[in-house]
Amino acid sequence: MTALRTTTVLKSLFVSSRPLSWVNTAFPFAAAYFVTTREIDLLLVLGTIYFLIPYNLAMYGINDVFDYESDLHNPRKGGLEGALLDPRVHRATLVAAVATNIPFLVYLFAVGSPLSALVLAVSVFAVIAYSAPRLRFKERPFIDSLTSSTHFVSPAVFGLVVAGATFSPQLLAILVAFFLWGIASHAFGAVQDVVADREGGIASTATVIGARATVRLAFVAYVLAGILLLTLGLPGAIASVLAVPYALSVLPFWSIADADAGSANRGWKRFLWFNFVSGFVVTMLLIVWVTV
């Protein structure tokens, strides 16, 4: 257990947690909670920290450990788009995921209501079930995309419920649109891995219905999300514009063949940067909404 070994483990944990995706789970919780309470308190701070790092370490770390054999066939793995974890750090990854999650979860369960506890339990179960042996929701076509979307929408739902929000039709429209965005994003993300997943024996929506049909499914889901947001009225309806770049980004792959599915990685890299732009726009809209 040298300092070098510790550094290696910490670096592996960092990469495995997908730093580029931290904001995708922390921001929905923080925004939902703050817009409801208009307060910065301990629950907001600790909840944001939890959904920023420990939550992502659990979600992606468990995935990297139990997907190691299939990841060997995937050229994308080994960088920011996904770690190729050395088997020697698999145990440390699982231990770190448990150790970093439990303290936050104890607090978040304790300060919430029975309903918020249920939402949080569903969120954590979705994180584990996606990759853990026997459950392996990621290998259940269509359930995989539904579960992945739950990973990102449930922090927002938890933030709303624990803050005591009233679920109006407009709020439900936002959540459904967000869920459709999550389904589309997961489905499209799986397109680039069709060949690697088949070689690794992993079933997914994309491997079952094919790359072409999956791209079209993602496009339709993005468009439907945008249409739902149009019903919000100003300033919320402005957010519907955010669906446009996502839909346009997948459009070039409308007729993609399974053999060429890897080329969809170009669209996926654009997607990663769109998230930061979208997050900025949504933040500005929230500031305007709270101010008005």
C-alpha cells in the first residue's frame, strides 16, 4: 500500500466517476430544491455534494467493475467517456462507492419524509440495478433506457419532494420532458457501442432493434420533449429550444448501419458539450423565473 498505489486508486476512482457527468445529476437536485425553498441550507449543500460525486461514483463505478469484460472490446473505454478499470482496483471501487454513499444517504433519509425516502430509495435502486449482477437492467432492452433516465430525473424529483413542492401540470410537463430527454440520450449513447456490446454479449435497446431504429427513437423522444416544454408559457417555453441541438445532432445518423454504429461517437461527443450549454441556459431561466 504505497503512496503510488493510493494515487493510482484515487485516479481510477476519479475517472470511473465520470467527472463530465457530475453536473448532470447534481444540478437537477440543486435547482429543484432551491427553486422550491428559495433557501441555501445544509440539506441543499449536502444533497448537492452527494449527487455530484458519491452518487456518480456508485452509478459508474459499479458499471465499470461488472462491465470490465465487455469494456475490453470497447475502444471508447479508458478515458473520460468511461474507465477501463484495472481488476486490481475493482474491490476498492466498490468499497469506495459504499463508503462514500452511506453517510449521505443516512442523512438524506433521516431529514426527509416517507415520500422523499421512497423517491431516494428508487433512485439508489436504479443506480445499483443498472449494472449489478443478476439485476443487470442495462441488459434488458427498453428497461435499460428507462433506468438510465431515472438516474438523472430522480435527483430532481427527490429535491422537489424533500422541499415540499406542489406538483402542478407545468411541473409534471417539465419532469416528463426531462425523462424523455434521458431516454433519448441513453438510447443514442448506446448506438456507438452496438458492435462492442454484441461482441461482449450485452443486450440493449440498440443491440436488439438496431442502430438505425435506435437513432430514430432518440430523435422522436427529443422532439417530444421539446414539444412538452412549449406548453409551459414564458419563460419556461424558451427551454424547448434546447431540444433542437440534441435532435439535430442525432439526425445525421438517421440511416446508420449497425456496422458503422461506432461513427455515432461524433454525435455523442457533441452531446456531452451540449449538456453544459443547456445547463447554463436552464440556470439563466431559473434565475429569471425566481426573480419574477
